[in-house]
Amino acid sequence: MCKNKYYYTNLITTNKLLYYKYFVDNNIDIQCIISDNNIKLKIHLINGEIIFGEILNCIQFDKNFVIRSINKNNTNVQPILLKYKNDILKYVKKIYKLMNTLIYIVKFKLEYELVNFIIPLNLDKILFYSLLDQTKINKLLELINSNKNNIKLYEYIDFLKLSTCEIKNKFNLHFKKKNYLDKYMCIDLMLPDYINYHNITLLEIEPFVCGKIK
């Protein structure tokens, strides 16, 4: 099936549970509790490099964290931003690569399903070329009831039960920078509040496909 390169990103961003679990498995903390002490950062990247960032209604800064504009009522935020500069740089680069790696794995997974299961078993492409794995498993179990001898149905279910990390390891997938499918990304972070969180945490990812940037 020929798909727009952002098709796979769109599937993932509408399935936050999938990518949140993937990030947690890769030691990225997810922000679950929002408090008044949180400072929210919005970092814009292209090709894994920061182009600019902002603390909403407060500060805008360039790729070198040089302040471009600042709200006079929030000058106390600037030293906090600079304090976490190196940690922010490492964190967003890691998240950017993880997200593009996940897109790469999902693309591989669906194309593998198409060639090895969907077409040979003559399954509904609209339903099965998706990330609705539990729905697909339920449908396959129905088919097994009427065709218990079809080994390929059982193999397909086993494949669908694999996690993204298991697929990556099983098929020895190696992600390279040239494989980036979503080169623009906006990453929302929260700085530590030292009440609920003592580290920088991920709040949301807004890839190009979300339509945030036209």
C-alpha cells in the first residue's frame, strides 16, 4: 500500500498510549501531574536540531538559548532556563530520535503485516493496515473458529502481540538519520517542580503531521 510518509506519524500521534509506553520503556519520564510550579517549554526542531524554543507568554530563545524576547514580569525564569540548558538539549535530541525510530518501526511492522499476512490471508486492508492490534486479534480469533487449521492466522496473532521494542530486536532493525520520516517536531517539556518531579519530563509531541505548522 502506498502511503504518504506522514501516514505512520498520524497513526502514532492518535495512539498516545503506544508512544507513551515506548518512551517510558526508553527511560523518558512522562508528565502526568500538572501543578502551578511547572514551567512548560515548547522546543521546535528540524533534523534533530533546535531552531528555537519558548516558555509560553514569557520567553522566546534561539537555538543557542540566547533570549530573543522576554516578558518584563518574568525575568526570574531566564536563569532557570539557562540552568537546564544542557539537560534540555540532550533530552529533546533523544526524544526526537526515539519518535522517529518509533515511526520507522511502525512503518516496518505494517509493511511486514501487509506482505506476510494481510495479502496472503486476503484480509480487510482498511482494518488490518492499522494500529488497532487488539481489534485485529479479535477478528483473527473469529476467523480461527471457522478455520482452525490455518497456521498463518495463529502466526499473525503471535506477531501482533510483539511490542515495538520486541519487533526492533527480533528483526534487528537499525535506525539511521537518513530514515527520518518526520523532520519537523515540536516537543513540549516540563521543568522539574521538585514536588511531583525531580527531572525534566515529556508533556507532548507535536509532529509536522499534527498541522501545528503550516
